[in-house]
Amino acid sequence: MLYSFDMEESKTEIKAKKRNISGLLGKLFILLVIGVVLYFLKNLFLVGLVNNQPIWRLSVVRELEKQHGQEVTESIMTEILIAQEARKMGVSVLPKDVEDEISKLDAELKTQGQDLETVLAYQGMTREDLVKRMTMQKLIEGMLIDKVQVSDEEVAQYLKDNSNLPEGVSQEEASMKAREALTQQKLQEQFFTWLTEVKKTANVRYFVNY
């Protein structure tokens, strides 16, 4: 009977050890999975290491907010106001229109011996950034272009003030470019006036002060 009791006790100990080993393996597996996930998602949390000391993304974001938080907030707010007012006025922009403008810009840069991608990289922009900026520009034009008028006299004065025309540019082409430049200049002036008025009536609330 004593032998039988020892056997039962040994079986119990073996089962307990198996449970402990299984539990330990389960914990190790979970830790391994977490480690793998964190490794592949490290860019979400970790920017870099300096002598194995981490630079956390949150620290970078906080520093950027201190330096440019107000500027970025105002920029995003302006984009939202433009989009909202454009919807109210029934103004929209087709992706094709934006791509056409980008193609024109690319062609113009090539005539100057430059490349669009290189210029964007130099300015710290991506093509997506350019598409977004062009879309905003086209919305502004759609809302305000009717308020912009450029006279022939203004074109003539512009050409007089900027008389150094590139070689191979005809007078007609120069006049067209002058009119485009004056139109954009007046459009920008109209936009700042318009934005000031829109901000006065907009319900803007800030929850963070930079």
C-alpha cells in the first residue's frame, strides 16, 4: 500500500511539473509573439537609438508640436475651411484636373532643365503633398476666380517692369504668362481677404494651446 501511495504521489508531481512546463512555455510563446510584433511595429514607437538609448517617436512629436504646433494647426484649419466653403458653394475638383496641372508643371520644369521629383524632394514634399496643395489651389480658384480681373494695361505694365524675357519667348506668350502671374497674385490677395472673413464667422474651438 505504501508503494502504491508513492506511485500516486509521483504521478501527481509529474502532472504538476507538466502543468508548470506548459504554463512556462505558454508564457514564453506569448512573450515571443509580443517581441516579434514590437519588432515589426518598432517604427510606430521608436525613431532611433543613440548608443542603445532610444529616441521615442512620442518625444519627437512633442518637440515638433512645441516648435510648429500652432503653424500646423492653422494650416489644417485653413484646409478644412476651404473644403467646407467649397462644398457650400458647390465647387469641386476632379482628380484629372489636378493631374493635368501637375503634368503642366512637370513639363515647364523640364524646359528649365529640372525634374519634378527632384524639386519636390528639395522642398521636402512628396507627390501626395503636391496633389493635396494643387487640390486646395483649384478649390480656391473655383470659389474666387470670378472676383479677379486683369486688364491689358496691367499686363503691359507688368511686361515693362519685367522686360528681361527669356530667349525664344514670343510677345504673345510673354503676355499670356504675365496675365497668369497677375491673376495668381490677385487671387492670392482675394484669398487672404476671403479667409479673414470666413474665420470671423467660423466656430473654431481650441483644446490645446501651443
